[in-house]
Amino acid sequence: MKKLIIKIGNETHELPYNGETFSFEVKEHYVPKVGDCVIVECRNPNKNSFYWFKVKEFTNTMVDFSLAVGEDLTVTKEGFFNRDNSRIYTQITPEELKAKYAEAGYDWDCESDTIKPLKWMPKVGDIVWYLNLLFNPARVDFDNDIRLKLMLEKGLLFPTEAECQKYADHCLKYFDKK
């Protein structure tokens, strides 16, 4: 009996040939390399999830990263994903990864694989500064108060008294000209 031998990559497949027609589908399988920017799709029974990151290290069993941003825009530091059939890796450009980090509120540097916030965001309990009605810096504990959130959106909260005073001086220059 004749055999049909199919070689794909390093794998060899033998099929008995008895005159029947065979059909098969060949899918390109991307294998991440160190330095690649990727999206990984984690296939779970209830829900698939996606993560974007730059590959830090690659082995036969796992892919390591320094930083990853999830579909919910949370950033994870230092971790890995297993290499198995429940994970699909897709290569993306550094620009696409930078855009995903920007969506999460960070500026990403491709060379160093580091991030810094695009704008300052206080956490609940942080001391923040604002200008009172007399254009003097005043401090307050940041919380979920809607007025503080509105002031933050308008750029009227500051992380330090010195930055708040600098803004006050800028504003008072306007009034001194009138």
C-alpha cells in the first residue's frame, strides 16, 4: 500500500493512500520571539480574555513579560503566560501597543518597556491642593466627592503646594495686568 507523506515544519505525517482524496487545512502558527509586541487571547470555558504586552523572555512552556495591559485597561507588572492550546498569540506593532497603554492612561516606552502616567491621578486618601477663593493654596484629602473630580478634570487640583502656588502666581499675573 502506498503512503502519502506530508511534512509541515519539523513534523512528518503519514497517511495511507488508497486512491481517496484527502483535504487538510494548514494554519500559520505565530510563535512569539523576545522583543515582539503581542496580544494574547486566553481561551477560558466561560469567557475569553485579552492582554497586550512586549515579550521579555520566551521558553518552550511560557512567555514572560515585564508589563501587560488587560482588556479592562488594568496594568500588570512582571508575569507570564503558559504556551498551550488555550492561548493564541498575535503579533502587533509597537505603535498598537503604545496606543493600548495610552488608552489605559500611560505613556509606554518601547525600548525600556516602561510606562509613566499620562496625567497625574490622585488616589482616595491622597492630599491634594487647590486654589481657594482668595487664590491661596489649600489642601484637602482626595475622595470620591463629585466636586473634587470635576476640579481634577479641569486641571484645578495639584499634587504639591508648590505646583498649586505656581498656578496661583500665573493666575494673579493676569489680574495684575488689568
